[in-house]
Amino acid sequence: MAGLIFRRAPPEESGQARNVNTFAGSRRSEPPAPQGSVRAEPIGDEHLATATTVEPTRRDFLYIATGAVAAVGAAAVVWPLISQMSPDASTLALASTEVDIGAIPEGQIVTIKWRGKPVFIRHRTAQEIASAEKTDWETLPDPQPDSARVQKPQWLIVVGVCTHLGCIPLGHAGEYDGWFCPCHGSVYDTSGRIRKGPAPRNLLVPGYAFLTDTKVKIG
Amino acid sequence: MHGLSTFEPKSGAVKWLEARLPILSFMHGSFVAYPTPKNLNYWWTFGAILSFMLIAQIVTGVVLAMHYTPDSTLAFSSVEKIMRDVNWGWMLRYAHGNGASMFFFAVYIHMFRGIYYGSYKAPREVLWILGVIIFLLMMATGFMGYVLPWGQMSFWGATVITNLFSAVPWVGDDITVWLWGGYSVDNPTLNRFYALHYLLPFVIVAVVALHVWALHVCGQNNPDGVEIQDVEKDCVPFTPHATMKDAFGIACFLLLYCWFIFYIPNYLGDADNYIQANPMKTPPHIVPEWYFLPYYAILRAIPNKLFGVIAMFSSIALLAFLPWLDTSKVRSAKYRPTFKIFFWLFVVCGVGLGYLGAMPADGGYVLAARILTLAYFAFFLVVLPMLGLREQTLPVPATIADAVLAKSGSASSVAAGAASAPQTKG
Amino acid sequence: MALTKKLGFAAAAMFGAVAFSTIALRAAEEGGHAEQPNPDRQSWSFSGPFGTYDQAQLQRGFKIYKEVCSNCHGLNIPFRTLSQPGGPSFTEEQVKTLAATYTVHDGPNLAGDMFDRPGRPSDYFPQPFPNPEAAAAALGAPPPDMSLLAKARKYERGFPAFVFDALPIPGGMYQELGPDYIYGILNGYTKADDPNWNLIFPGHKIAMGKPLEAGQVEYTDGTPTTLPQYAKDVSSFLYWAAEPTLDQRKRVGARVMLFLIVLATLLFYTKKKVWSDVVH
């Protein structure tokens, strides 16, 4: 098969081709033989002297050192190529957002954009807070008490992405008046916890902090 | 011309693969056992340097493509975002831009090596022509790549060069409009240049594969221009001899490359390309990148638009005919003292044309460009054909082994081969 | 030729080249001609292989931009870059405060209206004019944006100066043509009776009248408030705006060059060892 691609040596030179075997075989990249390899012809004395008197450890050290330095270089080249795919400075600058919540009336859900996704900020009524707190949370599909999901009970902040397959649930909908996801019927309560339907987890609570009573920093 | 049969699969897994796709023995035959002439000098490392640069440009290009936007309203600022916001973006951009220059620098040396040592002569004509095709593809790729940042020079360089196509009789204007995708260089032009700039390097990879295949059929040329007679005496296995020599060559080349990237990254570029493209304002001097300057000088030297274009394209196309233009029976300039002189004059002519390409096209520069253009064409059409028939050449060694022994003959007590007389150095 | 002899010649050649180049470089500095002189080369803290920006100088330069240049010239960089390392390096709090002093257009809000709000660090410096046409209508010619100005300006170096500009010799590695040009322009209003005549500007007729006078901007760190000092500081700031990663680039460069020298040396000796028993 290879003969189709490469010019095959004519038969009378096959003897030489076999010489190429040993000639090439002795030079394969394995740990170098301590003494000089098979040579096809005599060479000058000074070259012979160099080849036979060098110690294997010194020659090995050179090869090992070169290989190690080259490997370090390869790693140093690869690192920026990987790092450039990480979020760049402009994306990191938008990694957190400050929201003024002073104007949101009780009972209303406001949707803001954070890291490219919707975030629900719900100013909960006393009734909604009560129904969220008075639940037997240990029996829920994703058990979590309401207190673990809010910093101030009247403010619920959750990422508005259904934990099933990523649709945006509709607010003030579903049996618990929390959220209802129209894609596959997941039902969330007023704490954003999954109650019914295929979603496995509660709506995600992003990291956030109250800078003032009316200003919250998300992310 | 390779040691395919030397590969002996050791493990069962390798034997299994070899029976189905003998890629390992192929690689071994082509890059490990492959017989390489002993007498190659460092000018022969530029093939490996070019392969390295091709990979470097593709890798840096692909990662830049992850952040670049090929829209005329967004391209310039997307490049600035790469420079300022993307992690290591400044390094990747400078590596890619200066990499193009280094790629051309290496290819010119590689080509001049071929001309000097007669590497284009039989049986390497196809190898040479494939090289010319690679060179043309490189020029197209480089030209389109320079347009992508959408700076003033990007835009106006594209305008000047694409306008050349209107010189074609009758259909010229239609071709130009088709090329532009509009009535001037604009967003459609940018988008299609981006698509093609991404594609062509992979076409180059394919032609390089053919180029290396063609090389491996007949084996390397060498500084003495004599063919390999006895693989044992004339050659060494490619790995580790040529591999390590190429690695050293690449390391030295990288020193030069990194000098540009880290210390003078904007030296080879044009300051005007840091100004966003403005179709209403032409820069005072439109200058292409340095590697196009000799051809730009030839283009401008001819006062007629159509003939200028023809002259420019034929100055490159002429290269393909080199194997037949040169009538000399002796391959290497080492043994052609008269040719050597004309070769160096040709190099000076090329550098001179490059300098003139950067100068404004007026005054004494015009006459100088015309004279050098004439000299350029005369080298191929007059000097090479005539010289081969008339020159006095030095005696060529019979084999590579003889040449090598003659070189070290002064130090060794071994008598030089009967066919080789003591050579004048160089 | 023996290796030592080759190295000896190479060393002699390098020494000769350095000697020749330093002499020739001086001669070559006389670029330009009497009618259109080239700007003089200044010394910059960021030039040369180990150059870095001077943080205090960049802060002064920013002050000049903010108080004088920004009235006409945009600076298309985000506020947050002012607190990045390798630049003026203001604190994040200072940048937040600075950004808030600017008004930025945003919207639409939930009512569908566009609105103005205080700037944030992630915003870009607002442009003084909505578009170049408005700028030209107001001022006669559109003032260029300054984010890349220092890399977008050059002057003809001529032969052989441009050769030495690339070399690793004293006076080589010359990348500061832009700042030298800007410095030259700012100090080039030498005709008191013609506010639009500039010594350095090509053709001498510049649309921008003299923008800076001595004492115009107050410095809080005691630096003299002379025009050349202003020109130095604002040119440095503009070069940072154009090339904010310079410090990192030269730092990484030093390590890369050192690494490559080590690697090349190792590869050289590896090659010699590999070829040691072959006549070549």
C-alpha cells in the first residue's frame, strides 16, 4: 500500500534498504546507547574519541534538562490559550448589579437582568410570608426552610430560571401563588421552593447584600 | 525515499492499529527514519520554522476568533476589547499580527534558499510549484487578515487592491462589485474576507501536506546540489538529527519573534491602523504591510493601470516557471560563482523594491522603481536562461559523502574522494 | 572554522555593530528637514526593555485630560481601567466616585423611556459630542478620540534611523513616536500671533488652537506646572490609555526572552551531542 504513495527502492538496492533498517533502527528515539551506534563507515579519530568517551549520565542529563525546559515552555504557552476563554474584564465588571428596590410596592414581583439571566425580586405580603414560613418544609422535594432563603422576610430574591430545563416561570401563578412554569408544569411556592412538577430543585437564591434598606447588590 | 519497513510494532494494540490504519509506521517512515542528507545547513531549518508558524497562526487566530466581531460597526472596538479586556488578549493579538510578518520573513528566506541552491530543479519542479501556490495562498490570507481590524489602513489598503480588479477589460467593474458585495469596500466585504481568512489557512495546511509529500518522494536537496546516492553514507535519520537541529532553529526564531511581540509590537505595523476606518478620509500615504512592498513597487512602477496589475501578478507567477527558465546543469550556487553574484544582486533588487514600495510614488523614486522592476524581470527572463548556457562552474562533488569529507578533509587524515577536488570555501 | 573563532568573529561583529549604530544613530536623529522638523525624542519612564509607567505621572496626566482635553476630546475607555494595576491605579472607591460625577444615558426603563443616570465603573467615559458631525459643527473639525491617539500618531524616521529603531541597542526599541509627537505638538505653538500654527503638525496649520498654558492645571504633589511638564504628563497618560498592558508586556517579555535563551542553549548542545558521531 505504501508503495503506491512512495517510490519503492528497486530490488537491487533492497540490501541498502535493509541497511536503512539497522541504520535507522539504531537511532530510534529510545534512551541513547552508552557507546556510539553502528556506523556505516570509518570516521576521523577525533569524532570517534568524542563518541566513545562521553558518559551516559552527562548525555542523559542534557536530554532530560532540555525536555523538562521544553515542557515548561509548552505549559507556559498553553496557559494563556486556556485563560483567554475565561470571562474577560468587561464581563467581570458586570458580574454584580445594584438594584433600587425602594419603589417596589408590596405584592409586586420585579424582574431584573443579572449575568444575562432574569432575577425575580418579590416584595412579599404578610400573607405570602406566613404561607412560606408555615410549611412543613422537611417533606418538600427539595427541603429548605424559608429562613434559609431570605435575609429579610419581605424580600425574596431568586433567579428566575426553572431548575428543570431553564424556562422562565410565571409569577403569581400556580396552586401556592408563587410561580408556575408553563413549559412542563413545575409549581413553586412563595419562597420559590419546588412543590409539584418535574423540577428537581428550588429556585436558586443568588448571593446578595443589602447596601441600604432600599438598595441591594446582587452578585 | 523513506524507511517505512524499519518500524516494528511492539505491543498488540499498535499491531491492531497498524493492520487497520498504518499511520504510526507512516509517521515513523516520514519523520523518524526518513533519510536526511548529512550536509544540510541551517537554511534548511526554515521548513520546520514555517510549519511551526503555520500552527502558531492558526492557534492564535482561532482564539482571537472567539472574541472578534466581523461587522464594520463593531470590528474595530472588538479588537480593542481583545487588547484591553480579554485575558492575555494583548499578547494573542500581537502574536498573531507579528506572526504574520514572521511567517513571511521565514517564507522569503525559504524561497531564497531554494533559488540559491537550485532546489526548484528536476526532479523537484512540482515541489517548487506547490510552494508558489502556498505563497499565493499566504498572500491572500495575509491581505484579508489585515482588513479585519477595520482601521484606516485596513479599509484603504482593501480599497486600493480590490480596485485593481477593475483594470480587467470589459468585466473589470462587474468583478469588483461582485468582490465587494456592494459599491465600495463595506460590511459585506469585511464579512466575506473574514470567512475566507478563516478558511484559507486550512487550505494552506492541505497544500503543505502535498508539498511535504512531494519532498519525500525525491528527498531533500542539499547545499552541494548532489542527489543522495547511498543512504548509509550520505544521510542521517530525520529523528533525532534533523529534529533537534530544527528545534534549535525554531528556538532561535522564537527569540526574534518574541522580541517583536514583547518589545516592539507595533514596529512593523502602521500607526494609521489605530484609527477607525473612515470612508470619507484617505490617509496621506497608503502603504501595505512590509511583505507586500516589493510587489506594490512593481505595481506602481508601470504607469498603465492594467499593465501594472499584469506586471505585479506575473512577478509572482514567473516563479512557477523557474525550473524551466534556469538552464544550468549545476544545481547549487556553491559551484556557480557567476550565478552567485547575480543571486545577491537579485536579493538587493528585492530589498530595494521593498524600500521603494514604502516611499511616495514621485520624484527619483519612480525611476528607481522602474529600473529595479526591469532588473527583477531580467533576472528571470534573461539572466537565468543565458547564464546556464555560458557560465563557468566549479567541479561538483560526486556524492554528499564526498562533499562532507572534503569539508572536514583538511582536519582529517582520510583522503578526499577521487571525484572531488578541494573546494573553494562558500 | 572552529567554533571559538566563529564566536569571536560574531562577538567582534556585534561590538562593531553596537559602536557603529550608536554613532550612526546620533547622525540619523537629524531626521526631517528645516520646513517640517521632526519632534525631538523625549525620555519616557516607559521606554526601553524595563520601562514602566509612573503612577503619579499618569494621575497628573489624567487630571489634565479631565480638566482640559475632555471638553472636546472623547476617551473611549471604561472608568474601571483607572483602578487596574499598571495604570494610574486609583482605588476602586475613587473610581466609583469619579464615575458617579458623570451622567450616562441609559434605558429604556420599565416605562419605555431613555433616562440619564450617574456613571458606574463599568461605563465608558461619555463622549463630549453625540457624533463627529456635531463636533465638527461646533469646533470646525472633529477632535479625534484619545483612547488610541498615542499609537495612531507617528513621524517619518527615514533611513537608517528606522533600522536602528528595531534593534536592542541604546536608543533602539523605539515605540514612543506617538508620545514624542504629542509632546511636540503641545509645545509647538511657537507663533504667538497665529493660534493655529504649529511647528510639528504636518503642514503647520492645525485646527486645534493652543490647548494648554502654564499654570492652567493645579498639581497637588508639588510637580512644577510648566507647559513642558503638562505635555509630558498628558502624553504619558495618553500612551497608557492606548497601551494599558505595557508594564505586564515588558515584564512577561523579560521572562520569555530569558527562558528562550536557556532553551536555545540547551537545544544547541543537544543538537551537538546528537550529531557528535556523524561527520558533517
